[in-house]
Amino acid sequence: MKYTKGEKVLIKSLGNKIGIIDDEPKETKGKIFYPVSIDPSQQGPYYPEESLEKYIPPKPVEELLKE
């Protein structure tokens, strides 16, 4: 299992929108699908694992200015 419930991910098929894994994944025809919501008040649809990417928050501006 690549992602866990509550983890933030990028949904590549939606232009890298940020979503949250809602529940455990389901396997269909050898592919893993995760339920991902963009709006926390609604459970979202399932997306294939290959269309998701781990969300890595950007560095704070203060830290970038020090570089």
C-alpha cells in the first residue's frame, strides 16, 4: 500500500490538485484505486494509484530567501 488514510496527495489527472486519501484502497483488475477527496465535506471518487503523487509541501518563503 503506497498511501494511507489522511495522507495528502497530488491528483495529476486534475492538474495537480491536492486531495486527501479518504479510506483504504480497492483493487480492480490488478490496479489499485484510492478514494481521494478535494472537499473535506464530501467523499471523493476513486483514482488509480498511478495518477496520484505524494504531496510535498513547499518550503516557507523565509527559508527560500536564505538559500
